[in-house]
Amino acid sequence: MTTTTTPAAGHATEQAAATLSRDEVRQFHELGYLGPYTAMPVDRMTDLRRRIEDEVLPTPGRNPKNPLQARHLDHRFLHDVIAAPEIVGRLRGLIGADIVVWASYFFTKDPGGKEIPWHQDANFWPIEPPLNISIWMAVDEVTTENSCVQIIPGSHRTVVRHLPAREGMAFGQEADPAAVDTSAAVDMVLRPGEFFIFNERLLHHSHKNTSDRRRMGLSARYTVPFVALLDQDAPPLFPGHACVVVSGEDTFGLNRTTSPSPPTR
């Protein structure tokens, strides 16, 4: 294990960080989510999307079994996206000044892509205590037609039993359908560069993509240094996995950490 102190990188050190109002903090605790917010303008995400398609998706990452996982570890521009002040500044209002990012993932759903069932992320994660804040950022235009994420506000207040998923689902487990009330579900429609923030227990899912347009999103998972990843070298992580400090410092040293990769351009 190592202890690393790293400021939020790239333009994150050059801009004033976003903040949350007391009402926004209250909403997060009551409803389990916040947003959408804008991390960057559409034209900036258009440029980044080209880099993702040209430089990231065709190449292997640190996880030999999943090239969509943790690409912020080998591409500095992706690290700078998920460490942006528009994101990290708001997270400080929820979990304090010391923050590490421990996971990122591209959720790419091509036309015909499978339904992701209703679930709570904490059901799948090897973290103790189970404290996490996630963001989900649109890389493509994300609409109801191409399978935007749906959430159920307030559902984070109950831990829902998960069962083996029904046939045709993208995940192997799903929240017990008898415990999921979808009557208050909200569609998270996003423009490229917009994101929302949510709790590790918030019920969410996405339908099968029945449109003729891809839907790509970038998720990132953040926690505090006193949370331990129980085995960084085992699924759903991978050998050599490491966390990155994006705000404050890690004085606990519970998890393997690393510094951001050097900028490429």
C-alpha cells in the first residue's frame, strides 16, 4: 500500500471549483441524487469523444479482461475529465475535502444493446464501509430513445435484496422486482458533457436501446480514504488496480494508489 497526495489535475487546478448549496446537500440526502450539471460544453465533449473513439476504445487498458474499465489510469485526459472542478468541487460538499477516485467505466450501449436491470451499485462492490458517490456523464447525446439511465428518487433509503437476473439482462443480478416501484422513475436525459451525481444505493437501470443511435456514458466512482477496497486484485477490479487522489490527501494508506499519468497533449 502507498499513500499519495495529489491535487485535482489539469484544468482542475486552474479553475474555481463548483460548490453545493445547503439545499442541494439536503436534496442529495433526501433523494439520493443531484443534477444534471454541466462539466463541459458540447463542443468540448465532441472533441473528447473523438479521442475516446480513436485513442481509448481500440486499445487495451490495465484490465486485460475489460478495456472499458479504469481508462483514466492510462489516459491523462480522461483523468482530467473525472477530476474536473465542476465535479470534484460538488463532491467536496457531500463527502469532504479528501477524495479518491477508485473506478471508472464506459457504459456503451449500441443499437440493440441489452437492458440493464434495476439495481443498487453497492450490491456489487468490494468496499467497506459501503460509502461511495458516483457520477454518470454523457459522452453521446442521451435520450429516452437511446436508453438513458432511469433513477428512482429516494430509493437509496432502503437496501433491496438482489436476485439472479431474468433472461436477456446485461447484469447477472437485479433488484427484487417485487421491491421496485417504478411509478416515480425519472429519466436522466443528458446533453454531451452533462452529468448527474448519485448515491451507491440509488435504484437505477436503463432499457434496451431500441434506437439506431449509440449511447455512451462515462461513470466514475469516488470515496474517502478511510474506505477500504477489500481486494484490489480480484473482480470486479483487477490485478494492479490503483486509486487516485483527486482532492486533499490520503492519510490512511488502506488502498494501493497511484499518480495520474503524464499529460500527452
